[in-house]
Amino acid sequence: MLVQEPNSIPLAGATDVLVHWPAHLDAHAKTYLDLSGLDDLRHISWNQEALTLGARTTYWDVIQDEQCHQEFPLLQHAARQVGAVQIQSRGTWAGNIVNASPAADGVPVLMAYDAVVVLQSTAGTEEVPLNEFYMGYKQMRRRTDQLVVAIRLPRRSYAVQVFEKVGARRAQAITKVGLAMTRSSVGWRVVASAVAPTIRRCPSVERLLEQDAPVCSPDDLAEAFATDTQPIDDIRSTSAYRARVLARVAFHALQSQAPGRS
Amino acid sequence: MRRLEGISKLSGRERYVDDLPCDGALWGMTVRSPSPRGRIRSIEFGPGVEWSQFVVVDHRDIPGPNEVFLIERDQPVLASDYVRHMHEPILLIAHEDRAMCRAAVKQIRIIIDEQPAALDYRVLPASDQVQRGQDNVLKTLKIEKGDVEHALAEAAHVVEGVYETGAQEHIYIENQGMLAWVEQGVVVTQGSMQCPYYVVNALKHALARDESQVRVIQAPTGGGFGGKEDYPSHLALHAALLALKANRPVKMIYDRSEDMAATTKRHPAQVRHRTGFDASGKLVAQAIDVVMDGGAYVTLSPVVLSRGIIHAAGPYACDNVRIAGRAMLTNAVPFGAFRGFGAPQTLFALERHMDVCAETLGIDPIDLRRMNLIRDGQETATGQVINDGADRERVLDLATKHIELPERREQHATFNITHPFLRRGIGLAMFFHGAGFTGSGEVALQSRVRVAGLKDGRIEVLASSTEMGQGTLTVFTKIAAERLGIDPSQVLIATPDTARVPNSGPTVASRTSMVVGRLVERACDALLEQAGLSRDARGERVQQAIRAWHVAHPNAQLSSEATYERPPGVQWDDNTYRGDAYGTYAWAAYAAEVEVDLRTFTARVIDFVAVQDVGKVLHETLARGQIQGGVVQAIGWALLEECVWERGGMKNCQLTNYIIPTSDDVPPIRVYWMQTPYAHGAQGAKGIGELPMDGPGPAIANAIANAIGVEANVLPLTPERLMQMMDGAHV
Ligand SMILES: Cc1cc2nc3c(=O)[nH]c(=O)nc-3n(C[C@H](O)[C@H](O)[C@H](O)COP(=O)(O)OP(=O)(O)OC[C@H]3O[C@@H](n4cnc5c(N)ncnc54)[C@H](O)[C@@H]3O)c2cc1C
């Protein structure tokens, strides 16, 4: 169907798509593809190397999964901070990825775990590392005839796992600054949200951490973050705030989770 | 006693205006100004819409004067050739199909020849921004006693400060909404509102009808907080104009975004203090300047300013006081009534300033307050002698006791040097709130309440005071039942329908339980006499007598009325602003404990104590709900709620971007009562509805200043603002 109607819009939990429905009159004329019948896409499965989340897997599915909690605790941390229970039980990880909000909460933790997006169409299957999935604001490596069918996370052991969401209040808030950080055998992953047109890794910060450079105050991280991000002033916050807080949150997380690091 | 309409609200069975059946109704919508100021050059109806299917109303369809009847007549019902603020209504359109109506609104282009807009109330306008008088001043007011300049010159210490508070959106759960239809020549409007008779007056005026040709019915109302004081008059006029032109019922329901963009908010304010103390810390002079942003029309600004300045000097005794108030016209969407009505702004300034003074003087802030608290026999700023027997010192002491001030200060001292990024602090505010209309307002209102004895022996209370979530139904029922010694189930409260109920005044100013509740009692007393009983008759005897009366007077009605009477000795002079500004005051001391996260510059209230003397507490659960709800609303104002402005309109008019507290942002709110009865309130009650909005702002700001040593003199203290304040301060 995506081939016949290339502009039709897949619907998973619809928690993004329907928010502005009453006001967005031009959205009413579009074609929607309801995925709710595709039960095969809703699963949490494990093999030796990887955890795979089906495209219809919700936050709530992950919150309730004990093994996810053991091996990928950030998934739960993030899921618990998405909206409230109503949204957690409908919203999907894949929907979060394709909605491509720079302030999404599911994407940063997935990216910090080196997730791979599995896309499928009648033409075949394609895999794109989430880290390379976004090309610009709301632009991504997904053709309109492709569905996300799964998200795959390699199983590793982690020495550091951090997720911080800074919103305008303690719950039910859109992220003003977000941070996900991991350290495993493959190195550091530092992912920032709401400070660039897309959620993205911060290579300068990662390099600094890989080099074991001394980090004695937030200022020691700020410059590297400034290289990696382009925070803006908008209706929710200021670029100065985002930049400052990102460095501070990262600094204190490192202090508590990797105190002997430097 | 359980809340009367509680179950129907909880179970979703209550029918608000949007739920009411209205056969054959059209949907009405509003076309608004895209510009803050300018002349309307043209209005273009876009292609692709079958305009003949729409009913379109403009200013020419208004039968009477194009004026919304309020304090002044400067605000048009629909802009004719000139707009003064963003979102000002210009056209109304109606159609059977809501979506088509919504789409059509977007196809109408309003072209404005723009003129320079005045958008900052704190600075005097440039000459091309002047739109009223010489300087855009909407209203000035002054309170003066003693010789302030002399006292300041002689004072041992003079402390100055500037304080600012921002706008606040009401966020009642139910958006504004109204139905209108014409029934046998009578224009009927039914909707969400606080003040049915304000709507009557507005309809009479602009529709050029007498009172018998208009009828206003309050629908169950999902919150008001002042936001449904004057605005429903606009909406009722709009719906009525469409209904008259269409000759069909019309329904207008704002969505959240339109509601937030187009309706009133709390007045932003800037307050300057210059305060003199003698060497011991006694207040000798208070010079206070209050400036408020009125927005583009006068609306209620003069009375908001009035309450603001009357509260500006606080619950302290000082012989030399000068308070100058000014409300400015700007091209912002008009500001309006909001719980507290000007007092939260000036009390924030005052109570934050008291901490600043205490620090300057090197006196403990609690001691400074205690030393200066007004005592029985002393005068307020307007010269009102306080003699109510309330123990204000004890109110203050209880607050410090319940928040465990000395112990926590000690704990914080250790915590703050050991925790890597959290800092704790504690702050307090002492304040008062005058209940009822200001000055001669209650006398002018001449409020009336009727109580009827029905055939079956039940009682019906008829008043225009509205239930909007605060508990009017329950409290009136309780007052009447207890006055007559009958079961609450035997009391009915009439729906506020102006075809039936007398005008008991607007449901504002914390006046309903205290003032109107007292009228309910007096009308009950009169009913007893009417039924041939003595005033102390109670219980089944009363109901028997009512039933007997009806047997003796078939087809007649047994009812009696009470009209407001000025309590003896109360004097007020509107010209000099001297005298008894309010019949009585509630007194309170609130204390907040906060925790500031230095990673994110976020302040959170972690404990809260609210001590108040509100006279007799009529219904403990409802009263506690009023206090706790008010504190939550004030926490939002103090920490989270920021209106982001663009050309005088609210840019963040969605609930995702205008942040109100959730339950997770709210600490335990511990409420304590003192109950010194007020002789002229129902059962001895004073007003409480607005009081809790006054204290949390300054208590929280003081606590933040205490925690991290910043000058927390501007609300809201959002993380972004706190970060700016901390820049420079060592953290
Ligand atoms: C009240 C509220 C609170 C929220 N709070 C948060 C929050 O705190 N943090 C946060 O990150 N988000 C939040 N959201 C946004 C939203 O819930 C999440 O982004 C959620 O993950 C979206 O998932 P969904 O399944 O509902 O997506 P949908 O709305 O169904 O789809 C979103 C987008 O993804 C596309 N899509 C979905 N599934 C697929 C697929 N399998 N293949 C290809 N394309 C697909 C859709 O076409 C659409 O473009 C909130 C939303 C609401 C309404």
C-alpha cells in the first residue's frame, strides 16, 4: 500500500499524528495506514547479540519487561519520562524515531545504545544505524515506501549509563535539554537532545572522554558541547540555558557515575 | 456534608455548556485582528468558500452602542475600523458545520495599516505610541498618610527595591463557551460564567434592550478564577449577535488555544519600594509606586489597581505611607480579573522587600515582621482602624513553628555545604486580604438574596452567585440548613437564571460565602417571620409551618428577600482613598521550603505551611481545598507560568508550552486555621478564595533567595531566569 500511495502516513500509537488533528484541517484529507493489525511488529526479542524491539512495541511494553530493565535500564528511565501512563501505553519507539522531534526522549537512549533501524519495503530490507538516520530537521533516511519494522540494540555490558531529561516541570513536559550517555567496550556514546535540529551524538565530547581529559567543572565540557550542538532560543527555553545546563548535567552525571574517570 | 455536585462532576455526568443539547444550532466563530494596532484597511473573503452559506456579523449588526458595558465604554464589541490589540474580534461567522466554520475563518484576511504599538508598560510611550491622554495612563490612584518624605529623610535606614511579576493565564479546566437563542423576543444566553448580571448589563446595552428582553443562565462552570468575570459578556454578545442575525441558536465554544490567546490574564506589574526604618527596625515610612499593564482597554484595570495599592503596604503599622498606582494602556490583549485582583502583585513586592530590608538591617526577617505587625487599635495605610481581635502574631508564630524554622535552617546550613548540586532554603510571607468589594462597592451593589418556602416544606435559595468549582452550592446549602435547623437535603439552590434569581452581585472578590452567605441567613430569618414563626424557630417546626402556610394560601408564593446593608461604622471616601477599605481582612502567614538544583537552575517547593485566620471555617474540606488549590496556582505563577509575548499577544498559547504545575510539582500543603469570627459574615466567616494566591509567591522567592543568595525579585522564577540571576553570584 505504501507503494501505491507513497504519501500515506503510517499510524502506530498516533500520539504524535493526532495531537493537532482538530486544528490541522489539511491533515484530514491525507491517507493513513493503520498498523494496529500487524501483531508481528509488537515484540521484544532477544538473541545472543541483540535485543530487537518490534516497530509497534510501546514504552509500556518495555517498562514491564524485566530483562530490558536489567540490560538496558536507560530504556526504562526514558520510557517512564515520556508523557504519562496514557502516552506510555500507546506511544511506540518507532513512532518516536520517525516523528523525528529534536526533543524526543526515546531516541537519545536508543542512540546511546547504538540502535539500528530496520526498514522494510516490497523492495527488501535495509538497516540504518540510528546515529546516521537523521539528515536534518525532520529529514531522515527512510523512503516513503518503507516501514520501520524493528529496532535492534547490540547487547554489551556498560560501565556508565546516564539519561537526563530536563523539562519545564517534573512530569508531562517536552524536553528542553536532554542527555544520554553510555560507556561500553566500544567506547563512549554521548547523545544530546533539544540542542540541534536533530538528536545527535556529540563526537567532540566523546573524544574528550576517550582521551581521559580532566573534567573538573562543567566548563571543561562546555566547549566540546558547543562544537557538537547548535542550541537555539525558542518558545520553551534559551540557547544559553540549553548550553549551560547540558554541560552541567553531563558534568554531575560523570561525577556520580564515573568519579574515578579522569 | 458532601459536596453536592461532586459525584456528577467526578463521574462525568455534569453537563457543561458544550454538552447541552441545542437543536439546530450553528457554530459561531470569531475572526480576529492579526495586528496589535492599526486601521483596518480591508477585509477579504477568500476563494473556495461558499460564503452565502455563512452568517457573517460585523459591527454594523450591533443594534445598540458598539460598547462592552463595564467601568468605561471604551471597548467595542467588534472592532469597526481600528484595532488596538492582537486577536481583537472583528467579525463573527456561523455555520452548521464546525470544521467548515473553522476552515472559513482561516480564509478571511484582515489587512491592517499598522501603527506603532505600545508594548512595554514600564516605560512611558513614545509620542507615536500615545493613544490615551498624553501618556497612555489609564488610571492613577493614590493613598497618602503622614509625611513620607520627611520621615524618609529622618529614617535611620532607607531600603529600596524594584519588584516585578508577570502575567498569568487562568487555565480553568473548561474553556469559555456560550449558547444564544431568541425565545419569544427574548435574547437568551447560557454558558460558563461567574457573573450573570454583568452579562445582562452588557446585553441590554449593546443590543439596546430592556431587562425583560434579555435572560442569562449560568451553565455548570468548570472553573473561573476571575477569567469568567467580564469575558463572558463579550462571548454572550457575540453569540447573541449571530443568533439574532441567523434567527437560529448559536453555539460558541473556544478551543484552548483561542481561549489562551484572546481572553484576559493577570496584570503584569512593577512595584518600587522606598522604605524607612528607625534604628530599632520599626517602620517609619513606606513610599510605594505601583505600575500595572492594563492592556488595550480599560476593562477592570482601575479596580484591580485599587485593590493592588490598598494591599501594597501590607499588614504592618506605619505612620507615613504614600502609595501611587498607575495602570497603563498598552497594545496587549486586555488584562483582567484573576484571583487576588492586584493584591498578589503588590504583596509579592512587599513581602519580598521585607526580606531584603531584614537583610540590609541585619534583623531576622521574622522578627522584623513581628515587630511591625499591625496591632488592634492601629491603622492600615488607608487609615482603617483594625480592631478585630485576631491574633496576628500567633498566625506568624504558628507558621514558623509548623515549618520548624530554626531546626530546618540548621539542617540546611549543613546540607548546602555537603550536597554537590542541591541547595535548600526557607522563606515566609505575612499578608492580609480584604474580603468583599472595595470601599463603597458592596453598598453600591445592593445585593439581594431570596429564600422561598416551597409547598412540600423544602427551602429554595435564589441568588445569582455561581458555583464554578469553589463550592457555592454546598456552602449556601449548609448555611441555609443550619440557619433553619433542617436537613441539607431539604434545601434547593436555584440555577442562576436571571429570569428567576435576584441579583446577589458578581461571584468575585471572595465575597460569596461571607457577604452573600450572610444574606442567605438574613433571608432565612425573614422567611421564618413570613411563615409566622419567631426568628429562633428551628427544624421540623419550620417545615411544618411552611407547609401549613401553603395550605392557608393556595396558589401564593412564600418567599422573602434580604438586601445588603452596610455594617455599622464602616466609612469610605472614594476621593481621598481613606477609610475602611474592606469590611474585614483575613490574615495569613505562609512558609515555603525550597530546593534549588544547581545543575538545571530549577527551584522546587518541597514543603509548604499555610496558616490563616479566616473567621469561621464554614466547610473544612472545601476551605482546605480553596487554600491548597490557591497555593498550587500561586506556585505555578511563582515558578513555572510564563506568558511569552509576541506583539502583545500570547505566543505560547498551548498547554504544552504554558507550564502549570502537575501534582508532582507540588509539595504537601499543610493548612492550619485560626477562627476569629467576623460579626457580619455568614456564621462569622470571612472571605478565603483569593487569600492563598497572595502569599506563596513571596514566600517561595524568599526561600530561593535564602537558598542560593540571589535577588529573586522577579516572578516567575523560571530556571532560565534563575540562571541569569545567578550569573555573577558564585555557585
Ligand atoms: C500528551 C503527550 C505527551 C508526550 N510526551 C512525550 C515525551 O515526554 N517524550 C517524547 O519523546 N514524546 C512525547 N510525546 C510524543 C509521542 O508520544 C512520542 O513521540 C511517541 O513515541 C510517538 O509514537 P506513536 O506510536 O504514537 O507515533 P505515531 O503518532 O503513530 O507516529 C509518529 C510518526 O511516526 C510515523 N510512524 C509510526 N510508526 C511507524 C513505522 N512503523 N514505520 C514508519 N513510520 C512510522 C508516523 O507516520 C508519524 O509520522 C507526547 C505526546 C503527547 C500527546
